[in-house]
Amino acid sequence: MWQRAIAACRRQPLATGVLAAGTKGALADVTSSVLLQDGEIRPARTAAFALWNASYCGLAVYGMYSVWLPRMGVGVATSVIFDNFLATPFLCLPSYYVWLGAVEAWTGEAREFSAAKSLRRYADEAKETLTLTWALWIPIHCLTFSVVPVPLRTHFVAGCSFCTLTCMSFLQASLERRR
């Protein structure tokens, strides 16, 4: 069974990566809610984690890690620096906050959607979210870009990010209480 799953991932890396990433995002938020928080699942945050992970961790990560960076022929250090100090603060985390704002407006938790307001929220919370992100992802990406085969990078990142997203969900719950 494991060999079939690997074969499917190699045949359809983008589709299986998007599916794995979106599912993992929702499960990480639910896991954090049940195990680390008060047990209450917040559907808007769970949906935002799922949509953000499918779009960013599935689509964007596939494009960056499995297509663009390998074609550029950059090394491990350049890839780690690019992801953690360019992609993460300027694309990854802002996209989460935009998805969260959109889902909150769609579910009625917010009166309206404003990308600008979502990005202001990110700016207010960037110190906490970036500190956590860098502490987890710099070491992980040293492996991603050195030993993981190119077609499986999205899947490896999706697996690792289950744990990192559980931590991020816990942080987001703390930030929600502070708001």
C-alpha cells in the first residue's frame, strides 16, 4: 500500500500535494483545538487552515520547491534563506491572514472582508508568527532541500507541517484571545 501511495504521488505530485496539504491543515487545527486548547473547534479557523494549506502549501510550495528552485539550480542554503526570509514573511503568512479574514467574513464572524485589515492583523502579529515559524522551519528545510527527492518535497513539507501547524494553531488561538 505504501508503494502505491508513493507511486501515486510521483505520478500526480501537484494534485496529491494539494489534497495532502489541505487535509493536513484542517486536521492540524482540529488536533490543536482538541489536545492543546479548550477542546472547542472553531470552524472558521479550521476552514482557513485547510484553504490556506491547499493553496499555499499545495500549489505555491509545489511551484517553488519542485519546479522553480530546482530549475534555478540553487543550493540548500539559498533555498532555506529564500523560503524562510522571503516566501514565508511576504507570501506564506500573509496569505494565511487573508484566508482567515475571508473565511471569517463568509461565516459571519466578521462583518466584511478586507484584505488590508487582514494584512494589518498579520503586521500586528508578525513577531510571534515569524518567531515560531523560523524556529521550526529553518531546521526542517535544511532536510527538505538537501535529502528529499524533488517530486516528494511538497509531500514531505505537508507531513512536517502537520506538527508545525498544530503549534501555529495553538499560537493563533492565543492571539485570538489577545485580540
